[in-house]
Amino acid sequence: MTDNTAIEDIRRDATDVTDVIAHDPAQSGVPLEEPGKDIVPTDQTPWAKMMTDDEYYPFLVKKNLRPAMWRWRDLVPKLEEVRKDPLRRADRRFLSLVSEDTGEAGGVLPSLFLGIQVINPGEHIVPHRHNSYALYHIIQGSGFSIVGGHKFLWERGDTFACSPMASHEHYNNGDEPAIQYVIQDMPARAMERNLIWEEPVGRTFHMVEGSLPHSDY
């Protein structure tokens, strides 16, 4: 190693140390303000309970679900209504099939969302994403979807899957309304308080915060 090379290495090391100090005040010798010093420590939370095993197992027992049926003849008029609604941002027009036996989960089954989505001819559902997966089955129409960089052409009878947080968009290039069955684990994500949307991509909503997609709050 030449003297010049050795000197250059020393300079580079010195620069690295300076960068660390500049970005980490703890390394600079400057006293740090203790975070949370104005917050009174929490000693107890009244909603934190304890249960014995004899108490807990009965608590887990849930009422069984009743079999449920939704008729296509009842859905068609509703789809005709919702397809007239204006699109907002990455809005989709759909009917959610909900069994009241799922309670707060609000699903067709406790952990599953089933929506029937309609896209008018020439319409583009702009890129959006969410941390629930989505499974699409086409029951009418034709078009394409771009999912995580893959372009899927679809028509009646086709099925495609969208992985969590994959950006996706839909376009109806046919001459009739496209109708998709959409299955998601959205109720499961909501019950775990971790359901997140980006609709459109870059505009984030977290259901725990009470904000809703396509709203201004």
C-alpha cells in the first residue's frame, strides 16, 4: 500500500465517522432529551382481564353460522343501481354479501368478503392496493387487469389472483358491463385491526383510524 493510498483510506474513514455523528446525535456528545418525559406512566388498564381455563374455554364457544343463500335475481337490480354511481378515485362499485351471523366481522363467512363488482364498458379502475388478498372470477364481460406488473386478459369463466399489497387496476374494453366475483380476507384483516388500503396508490387509509377509502377524512 502506498502512502497516498493509506492517507486516502484515513480520509474516507474520517468522513464515515463524521457522517455517523451528523446523523446520530447520541454519537456527538450532545445530551438527548428523554422521550415521553411528560407522559404519566400507565400502571393498569381496566380492560385487561384475566381468565382461568374454565372461564376462557366457554368464552371461545361461538354460535354456529346458519346456511345462507343469495339469489341472482335479487342481485341484478341492485347491480343496475350501483353501476350508475360515479367513480371516485380508485372506487369500485360492488355489492357485499354479508351474513348477519358473522357479527362485527361483516363477511359472507367470518373471515371472508365476497363482493360482486361491476365495471361499465370503457371504464378504468385506477391502480390501488390493500393488504388483503383478492381472488377474481369473471362471470360476465371482457377486459384486462394489471396486477403487480402482470397484464391479465380476461373474459367470462376466467379467474385470477392478486397477492396482498400488489398494485392492481382493471379496464373493461368490451361492450357490456363486466361483472366479477371478488373474494378477499378483508374481514379477517379488519378483525385483527390491520386492514390497510391505498386507494389510489399513495393515498393510505387504515381502518382503525376510522378513515375510509374515497372519503376526504
